[in-house]
Amino acid sequence: MSMSTSILRPVVMPPELIGHPAPCDLFNASGVLLLRAGALIVHGRRDPSQPLRFLCPAAFAARISHAHPARELSRIAASLADISERIARNAHVSASELRELARDLLEVWLLDADACLGFARLGRFARSSVRHAIHVALLALESGSASGLPSQNLTTLAGAALSMNLPRFALHDEMFDLSGAPDDAQRRSIGEHPIESARLLRRLGKDYEDWVPAVICHHENVDGSGYPGGLRGASIPLTARILRVADTLAARLSGRKARAPVYWNLNHAGDASLLTRHVFGADLARMDKSLVNQLMRALGPFPPGSLVRLSNRELAVVTRRRFGSASQPRQVVAIADTFGRPLEAPMFRATGPGLLAIRAYAQDESGRHHAHNWGRAWGYEL
């Protein structure tokens, strides 16, 4: 079947449309046409309670779904920041708030993982600590899903990522803006934060006990060099090893004042091992390499949210991965012309043999486009 040449976004088919003609062309997760507009939508699954998920042209998607991942992540970020501020002043935090945020994050990631990952990298957040927590949670969900973890464990991963630094968000913000090395007090606080976070979860109630092993061990290293327990290898819970990898990758991609971000390198894009060593550097020896490789395979050589320079000199953003392929991303959207001027509307650009080519990564240009409405690049608000 044919492939789409327009911006696609995912939708969950409302039950009332099943058994009726499709309102537009519908595609699978790889962008391959499944149903033409007007063809009958049939559930075709053994379990009718499972939702039908399709990709459809963005221009039609709003008629089917009002979902908006960028707005939902912004709401989750605001709620997480508010919880952090209440914790800092010893105000009340209900026992259910964090778990509800974790479930909300899992739900929006299940709807559109590519848009979530892209917005976590490119979107505007008031606090670096909040952005980092959400980015780590999304990367952990990618890794946990690739590991075959069930939904309950994915909620645990997301929640542990959101809460692992929660009592020390202010310290994280300080470290992000710090030019030099941390002082003695900051070092002590850094070393104590896994235990402090676990203590907070236990104070909130027994419902968070399943998050504690991941939180308290998220800085343990497989070679025994981590903290607070100096654990090694398989003695570190799987969830904590996943968080360790996700935490490191999110920190590498965002950088901070004293350390420039590490971006994907086009020269290494065709060699997974070279790309992994380029991104993780010396940290690779301290982490579970199987989980590192698994996450890198899931993201691919062109992760969602990567800014790239095309052969026609336009600036574009990678919006959809091509799963199982290291050649080209599935969907690339131009956002600025050859002179750097924002396009009136994002434009789908076909890449591949005989088409436009990706000439370079251009993530360092993200600062010039910080006010861009990134939701539109993924087909929202068109």
C-alpha cells in the first residue's frame, strides 16, 4: 500500500466510528495506508475493548481527537513544579497526586511517544529540573516498553523518574546554572538526594512503596562506583538501571551552563556502537550496556525532536521515527527556510534516495527558535 506524503498524527478511533466509513485515509504506525477514506472501519481484534490506533492526516485528526501532547506535558510540568514547591514549604501533598501524574504521563506517551519526546527536547519549561524529570520519565518509558514491562511497571518507572529528585528540584536548578564545581554543601545534598526522595515517597504513603527501589538506587552503577549503596550489576533493580541510563541520556542531551549538550553525530549515525560511545562517553562503562543499546535502538539515529539541515538548506525537525531502520526518519517537517525565516506552516519533506537528504544535525539552532509552536510540527493545531 502507498505511503503518506503529508504530516500524520496518531488518533484513537472513537468507538462510535467503528462500523462506519473512515472519515479520512488511515495509516499504520509505519505510515503505510490501511484504509482509504470511505472504507468501513472494522475492529478486527480478538479483544474489542482494546482501542484502535491509527495515523491520519493532521488536517483531519482534530475532527477525531482533541488530544494535544504538548499541552498535556505542559500541564504535567506545572503540576509537578507545584508539588515540588509545596514540598519545599512543608505544605500538604495528597497521597494520590504523584501517581495520577505518572498515569497521565504514561497515557500521553502511549498516544504519541514521538511528539512527547520531541516536546521534551524542544519545548519551553519554566524550570530545568521539571524538564529533566519529564524527559527522564519519557526515556524510561521507551526503555521499559522495549524491555517488555507491563503497564503497571511502566507507571512505576514514570513515577520514579518524576519523583527521584523531587525534594531537591531547587538544587537541580542551581546545578543547571552553575558555572564551576559544586561546593561541599551541594555535594552532600547531591549524595543524599536518593535517600531523601525515598523518604518522601514513604511519607506520602504505602502506595508508593513500589517506586522506592528505583528511586533510592537510580545513581547506582553496575561497576559498584555509584551511590548511596555501591551496589553492583544485577543487585541493582532493573527499574533503577533503566532510570540510570535515561537520567544520563537526558542530562547529556540538555547539557547545562558548565557543560555543553552532546548531540547525535551524523558521521556516526550509520554505526550504532560509534553513536552510543559518542553520546554516553565514559559513562557507558558504568551502566547496563544492554539497556543503553536497547534505548538507543528504540530512539534510532534520528530521535524525535532532532533539528536537521536538509540538502535544500531548510531547517527541519524529525517528527516520526522509522522503527527497525537506521536509514532515514519516517517523517521530517521543515520549519524554516534557507535564510532561517520561520515558515508560515510546517511542511512535510520526503527524505531518502532520490529525494531530499539530511546533511547535518542542527540542534545548536534550537535557541533561535525557542518561541516556535512545536505542537504544529507534529500535526497539532494545524
